[in-house]
Amino acid sequence: MRIDKFLADNSIGTRKEIKAFVKAGRVSVNGAPAFDPGMHIDPASDEVGFDGSVIKYEKFHYYMLNKPAGTVSSTKEGASTTVVELLADEGVKNLSPVGRLDKDTEGLLILTDDGELLHDLISPKKHVGKEYLVITEKPVSGDDLKKLAAGVDIGDDKPTLPAKAEMKDDGLHLTITEGRFHQVKRMLEAVDNKVTYLKRIKMGELELDPVLKEGEYRKLTIAELALLKAKSDE
Ligand code: URA
């Protein structure tokens, strides 16, 4: 792999900037300065340095964000902050959220530049479970739980697929495997209720890290990424 591509993929700069960094002697390979931006390196065995720090090659980037209410998951929409803007300091290009959360929904959102994984995780065929903590206007009865679990008519062609619905100390936990527009809110409307607070807490086997405050994010660990990839391969 060319060293300028390696550095650009790691968000060190644009190819043009990297050329200048190389010429200025700021880039090293195995401890020796690199003076040709077109030189080839082996990311697995060569140690590339920039301004004295070793750069570990990452082809793709994966983050877990605790999405705060008031931010939008899609691209720029009026004055609202997008979730991608919250990670601007990372300097990673082409990050996209894995699925969408409504503007007023909080919680677990994965952002990545790995298009293949993103596609697999949002594919309806994969049935990746998404668990939500749901606070409602009125109490949820045992009968409502049964209906939500069996599938409810939310005005689409088909009722919702079977889900998991459980009352816990902090509220209703609803796990759905589809991602229809406003699905959780519409499911609660179907049992004559209304969502007043919604937070995604789990996707597949990946749980939102409770130390992340609203708006905070961190890279996924290797183990967490493996959990997600295993789910997307099923
Ligand atoms: N269901 C909803 O209604 N809203 C979300 O943001 C996610 C699931």
C-alpha cells in the first residue's frame, strides 16, 4: 500500500497535505524518515510514524454514540445538529449512522465508514434486535405486552413482526427486529398509549456503555465489533 493512502485512510490529512508532510520529514517508516509519498509499505509489518507517534492502520472506523435528544440521524436538516457532526473532532470521512433514531430519541447509535457492515446491520433480512427503553403516558398492561409481543397493526400493509416486550423497574423494554418509520411510537399508539421518552439501549448483542453521557462517544472495542460482525453474518 502507498504510504500516502495509508496516512489518508488514517485521517492524517488529504493526499496533498500528506505529500507536504512527507517532504517535510514528518513521516517515518521503521524509524527512518520517508521522503517519497508514493513509497510502498506493508501495513501489517512496517511501523509508520507521524510526528514521532506510531500510526496503527485502521481501514474502517467504528464508534458508539449516546445520541442526545435534539440531534438528527440524517444529513443536515435546518439548524439541527447531526449525529455525524458530534464526531467531527475525529476527522473521519464518510461516517454514517447505522439506522436512524428520531430527533427526540436518545441512546445507542453506531457510526461507521464500513459500508458493508452498515448495510448488513440495517438489512431487514438480518433481523438484528434493537432494544428500547420506553416510557409511556399511561401504564402498560399485561394484555398490552402480549399484543406488542405478538405484533400490532400500525397502519402498514402488515402487522409488526413478533417482538419482546417486558416491564422492568425503569420502564417498558421493547425489542424489535424491524426498523419501520417511528415504529416504537406507532406500536404504543396501537395499544392506545403514547411514548413520552425513548432510548435505544442495545443493538444485536451490543449494549450502550452506561458511562457514556448524552452526546459522548467512543470507539468500539475489538470484542464489541466482533459481536456486531457476528450478528451481521447470521
Ligand atoms: N422507533 C421510534 O418510534 N423512534 C425511534 O427513534 C426508533 C424506533
